[in-house]
Amino acid sequence: MKIHIGQIIHETVQRLGIKTKDLANGINVGATTVYDIYKRESLDTVQLIKISVFLKTNLLQYYFEEQPLKGLVNNDISSLKKEFEELKLTVKRKDNLIEELEKLNKVLQKRLDMN
């Protein structure tokens, strides 16, 4: 599905109950520019970020729901999950090793105390 970011922005503004003139003031443009934004299918990143910050809404998220970015994100997530599981296993092994070394240390300390 093709993203029409202007329409998404307009729907978000309406849902949040924000007036177009307030959005215009918030991103330092005129109301006419905001109406033009509503009609645009795409928007430059800097402007999209300004609008996202003003609306306190991540408008970039819609692009990550579309291919090919969605595939990249899913691959990254899958890779990170695998790495996380490997790291948990490594931590568990190290915890076990620490526990064994602490036991050995106690035994050695007792022997030293006997002498």
C-alpha cells in the first residue's frame, strides 16, 4: 500500500484536535503550507520530523511498515533476538563459573586458615 503521508498527517491532526494554524505556528510555516502538506504523498525528512515532534507522534513509523524497510527491520529484529539469546546463555555460563570459583575460593581459604 502506498503511503500518503499528507493524509496521515491530516488525520493525525484531526484525531488530536489540533488546529491547522497551530500546526503551522508550531513548525514555523503558514497555514497555506500546511494545507499543501496535507495534499502531498511524500515529504522531506526534516519537515516530517518537525511535524512528528510537534504532534508528539512518530510519523516515520509508517515507512517502516512498508517493504523494503519492513523486511530490513524484521531482519534486524530477528538478528537482535538471536544475539540476545546467545548473550543470555553467555551470562548464565559466566554466573555458573563465578559460583564455582567462589566455592573453590572458600575451600582454599579454609585450608589456609587451618595452617
